[in-house]
Amino acid sequence: MIAQKSRIQALFEQKKPDEKIMSLFITAGYPDLESTTDLILGFEKNGADIIELGMPFSDPLADGPTIQYASNVAIENGITMKKIFEMVRNVRKSSQIPLVLMGYINPILRYGVDEFCKDAAGSGSDGLIIPDAPLEEASIIEEAAKRHNLDLIFLVAPNSTDERMRLVDERSNGFVYCVSVTGVTGARQGEEVARSVERFIHRVKTNVTRNPKLVGFGIKSHEDAAIIAKEVDGFIVGSALIDTIRKNYPNKDWKQNVFTFVKQLKYGNI
């Protein structure tokens, strides 16, 4: 039986050679439970190609202060895994945008790995990014993800060896997440990232040849994205987007201001 092509795989196959894919990270349930679906649909209308939907966790060890804050607010708002799946189902009523669930292994273990993958796929999710389930420990979720046709996306960083990059490429599906700097998530100065990222991206291109490559951590403007993603398939923005929501919420035009920021990230000041 031929495995059905995922929405993520189809997106990259249809991509024009010079087009950069934009993936946006949003914490489910932030800034409030009602807004997540609207935000995702608005992001798509303003240029987002993939959505990474964060599953809040009380101990988000790979995240900096911005995403930690958003996770805490979402938890206080009463977010649950069931509500996240409901949000995905709501998005699927009017959109086929690729949707990746991003979070930590503990809540998944608590939910039950196979049950989680079944419910994630059943809601319309396309893939998973689990930063604290590296290759050595990923077998606990890898088989279930495969069984339920979820792309499992692994990460590489500047301190990954060439051999590890090749292994990540072999075991990832959908794309490989290239963490541009070592450390936690957060917007950084474009030049700081650009200097360290050039050597890293050269190594990524040499070793990651099977999957598309998206670069993230530290991008906060169209200019940053253009420099940092020049040699790869696209870029990921999370903290800068959440910072923008935080600055504007709950003002009257907060959503529109956030969507304007998204449009500028993708297309520049047009």
C-alpha cells in the first residue's frame, strides 16, 4: 500500500524554486481560548504556509521567556489536549493548511502515546515536533506517529555533528527543523544570527538531503528571514509573533495589527 502524501510533503512539492515557506508558531489557547482558530486562519490569509501549534506545558525547557509566558497564560486559560484537538478540527472546517503540533513528551506520555497520535491525526493534525524526544528516545513515539500517518520532525542545531544531521534527515518526515543558534527560543539580533548561521547552513545543506529544511529561532523581521533562510526552503517565527500579540492584545484592533505583522514577515513592507 502506498502511503498517502501528507499536506506538509505536498506543500514542499508544489513550492516554486525561489519561494520561501513561512511556518508560524502559536501557543494553543494564547492569548485566550477563543482566538486560536481565528489567528490560524488569519495567518494563512496573510502568507503563512505551515502552522506549528504549541501544546502548553508547565516546564518548557527549550523555550525562552516569551513562549514560557504564553504557555503559562494558556494553562491559566484552561487549555487541555482535548481542546487543542478541537481547535484543529475547527481549523479543518475551512482550511487545509499543514498543521504541526509542537510540545513536550510528558503530556503525551500521560495522555497515552498511541491514543495521542490517533486523536491528533483524527483531528486533522499533520505532524509532530517534540524537542525533548531526541533520536535516542524517539522510538516511544516514532512507531505510533508512523502508524497514524503523522510526520515526525526532528531538530538539528549548530552543535549537531555531521553524522547526527544525516541520522535526523533519515528519520524525519515533512521537513527538518534547523535551530539557527544554540540556546532557547527567542527573537535575537539578525546580524548575530546571520554570522553564526552561515557555516551551520552550509553543513545542513551537505548532510540533510532527503527533507526540506526550515530555519528558526531568532527571526523577527522579513529582512532577518531573507538573510537567514537564503540557502534553505523557508523559515520559522514564534517568539516575535507572540511578542506582537502580547503588545497588541486586547486592544480593539489587536488581531488586525498581528495579521499586518505576519504579512510583513512574509512579503516585507508592501
